[in-house]
Amino acid sequence: MAKSAEQVVAEAPPDARLAPASETSGGPDGTAEVDSTRSRILDVALDLFVEKGYDRTSLREIAERLGVTKAAIYYYFSSKDDILMALHMRLHEVGREALGRLARGPVSVALWADLLDEVMGEMLAQRSLFLLHERNQAALEKLHGTQHGIVHDAEHEDLQQAFHRVLADKSVPLRDRIRMACSFGAVFACLFMAGDAFADVSDDDLGDQVRSAVRDLLGV
Amino acid sequence: MAKSAEQVVAEAPPDARLAPASETSGGPDGTAEVDSTRSRILDVALDLFVEKGYDRTSLREIAERLGVTKAAIYYYFSSKDDILMALHMRLHEVGREALGRLARGPVSVALWADLLDEVMGEMLAQRSLFLLHERNQAALEKLHGTQHGIVHDAEHEDLQQAFHRVLADKSVPLRDRIRMACSFGAVFACLFMAGDAFADVSDDDLGDQVRSAVRDLLGV
DNA sequence: GTCTATATAGGGATAGAC
DNA sequence: GTCTATCCCTATATAGAC
């Protein structure tokens, strides 16, 4: 939205660490924007990272599936970690406003229910991004540990980090904290851990049922 | 390669693929059995695999932390995958009787609640083993894809596989299936995804609260 | 049973032609 | 922008001494 402060030029720049939010995001409106090589790299990488895991995916595989060579990838990304970082930024963007609401104001089960509802929508629309995050925690942790403090500084808190912080907040009653964790887990399990067990259910139906479960858990 | 088919030399030491249930399992009785090098390798490997991920952990690290060399490890395990497999078998053993009850008889939310209660106890007692499983899905999937069909055949169904099967069982009402997934996710989130957010809570208190949440979800 | 030394492979990354 | 060719490093795994 209004945060495209530094929107870099279109195509020339390699090492585009500052343009994280303008690829083929299969957004709610379904607009598949640019089909540049850079975004295609990210799409293929996302698929592979989710399917085989980051560490078990080589740049050669990404390049082959794309019909280019490894060296071509290095024109757009300075390292393999850089690709992961770019994908991480996509996810980051997704949870931005939910994060904002979590940062301001006191935490309550009511707010939590509201946020969870919103986040669930994003999860349904961007399953792969969340799966990437879930299935490559080790790699992402290393990413945090290293450099790139420019774009991923303290103000840019992770959704996961924020959730953690809230769940550990002792000013919130223990029962509520646990119920919040449970409700998140309930959503998470249905959308990501169930695999294709609910493939016969539409996203809308699934969403409704899960929302109902969340309400029961949070008592709202 | 490491495709040693049906090696099975009936000696005591190396390649003990057939003795999965006799290491230092911190079992319910708390008996820390043998402190053999083999079991110490598994303990250290478990810690590292959980902490850094299987793919990011080298045999050199395991050896160093143990005060031996890589070659020593190969005396006890035929490959790195073999170590992961041995740990996987530990977990396998843990969920054995829960699996049996799931295999027999019809599935119901009541049975599910019962099993979940039981499994939660195991989870609390063997957190690392479950974390290993959660954080190294990619590696474990590859393990399934390859050989070792001897010990890990069709009859030895995975807990995860069994859960999947039940959740996909269309003879169970959709609402129940979803509630079952939710309840598992609720447990999972509190025990494994919350990190140290609930470090201030005793396992007993945590267990009670989670059980309460599960009851609300399943309506039992 | 544990070591030293080594074989072998593959991955990430860079240089420079086109 | 993409390619070919190559460097360098680390990892798994093996051979054989002690």
C-alpha cells in the first residue's frame, strides 16, 4: 500500500534487495504482474523450497527447471540465501498490517480472534509462502543470524516473532495465552499439516469450519 | 553406494538396524539404559538435528561434540541417513500403541480425544523426538522414498501417516475431521510452536490447560 | 573401537566471453 | 542478460593402520 517508499526502477538492477514487493504476487485480485526472469526464479525457487526443502534444493535444479544456467541466477541474486530472503520478504509483506494491529494496543482474545481471522485469509491465499516458512525454519533462522540488517531490522518484526512475544507476555492471563496458541495451532493444522486430507473441501467451507472451531476455543 | 541391501550381519556392533528400541530412551520409567558410544551418538545427533536441522549438521560436528572422529561414527552407522533412521525408529516406538488403537475400530471424536491425551503425554516426555520429526520433514520424506523397506514396511505405519489417513477418511463427518485436525494442532502449537513462550508453566499445568482446550474443541 | 589419510562428489560462487 | 568454464570448499564415505 502506502509503503512503497523506495520503489526501485523496473528491470536493470541486479541485487535488487530493495524491491521486495513487486513480483508476480498471486494476490487477492489475481494480478500476475511482471513475468520477468527474476520473478520466475522466485516462483520456481518457492515451489522447490517447499517441495524438497531449501537445503536440498540446488541452484542447478532451479536453473534447469527454468531453462537457464546457474550463472544467470547470479545476475539477479547475489546468493542462494538472497533468494530465500526475497521470498521471506514476500511473506513479510503479507502479514504487515496484521502485525501493526498486534503492536498497538493491548492484547486480548477478542483481538486475537480478529487477527487470526484475517491471517487465515492470507494463509489460504498464499499457502506456499507460509509452507516455505514452516518447512525451512532452520535456514530462515540462519538468515536472521547473519547480515542483511538493512532490510530486516528490529522494526520489521516477523509474524512468528510477534506471535511468540504475545504468547510469552505475562501480563496476559495464562489461560488466554494458551487458548491463543491453541487457536493458531488449530488453523495451522487444518491448512498446513493436514496435507491433502481436506482436498475435497473448498477453501470457503474449510475456512468457515475452522473459524467456528476458533470461536469455540477463544469463547468469542 | 550405501545401498547395502539386506546386510544384517548378526554381530553385536555395527549396522544395528534391527535393534531400534534399546538405547538410552528416557522412557516412562526413566531408565537410562546403556551409555554406549552408539547411543551417545544418537543423543548428540538428536540435539543437533533439532537445533540446526539435519541438512545443516555435519558428521564432523557430531563427532567433535562427542570427542571422536567421523570415522568412529561410521563404525556404528552405515551412513548419515542411518542415524536419522535410528532416531526415527525411536519416535516410531513411542507412538506404537496409539497407532494400534487407531488402526482397529471406527474413528470417533471420543476415540480421538482419548488418543490425543495419550499422545500428548508422550510428546511432553519426548519433546526432542517430535521436534526432530517436525523440523526435518524434507529429510524424512527422502528417507521414506529410498530403501530400508525391511524395517519400515507398510505395516509399520507412521503416526503422521495414520493421522493423515483418518483426517482424509470420508466416512467420518467433515466437521469431526476438521475438529480432530484442530485439536491436534492445538496440542502441537502449545508444545512445539510456542517455543519457550510457556517456559514459565509446568508441564502438568500446560497439559491440563491444553486438555481443557481439546475438550472444548471436540465437545467431549 | 578409534584413528589418519584420502577418494569422490556436489554445491555455491566468480570471471569473462558473447 | 545469459552462457561456458572453473575455483574452492565442505561433506559423505572408504581404506587401512594401530
